[in-house]
Amino acid sequence: MRSGKFRLEATPLFGMELEQAINYVEMQLSNPEDADKLQTDVEAAVRERLSSPTSFEPVASRVDREHQYYRIYVGNYIVFYCVIGNVMELRRFVYKGRNWKIQI
């Protein structure tokens, strides 16, 4: 377990997937309030985890990775991230009903 301050970064893929989910809730489901809540909830969950991102169980993966993935559940979604040095890097934002195990 690491202690100290972690810096937050996000991959372009994470940003795109988050934006798509927010747009889907806002436009397709016609629910801008829930879209705003989703964004707020994701930001709060990530901020909370930033203080100790490696204190949680890593995600089991069929792929050997240089950096283990961790996850944060936010409503019907999962934030996948890894820790590289003092950086918590947000990698994927996936609907949890999707078969994400074949992609992660």
C-alpha cells in the first residue's frame, strides 16, 4: 500500500467513454438531471479514492499487465484505473451490465 499524495490523470479513452455515457443519459434518456448527477458522482468517487488508490483489491485479468487495474463502482458504471508511481490514471468508464471482462 502506498501513502502520500497521488496525482490524477485520465486517458482520452476514459474521457470519451464518460462523455458518451453522460450524453446518453441526457439525450437518449432525456434526463439532464441524472446526467449531471452521474458526472458529479464520478468526480466525487474518484476524488475519494485518490487518497489511497491501491488500498483496494485489484481486478483479476486474463491479460498480464505491467500495472494492475482497480475499479470504482459508480451507480451503473465502473471506473477502471491503474496506479503508476504517484499517478492514479483513469483508463476506462464502462457500463457494468456490459461484458467488460473480455475488454479489461
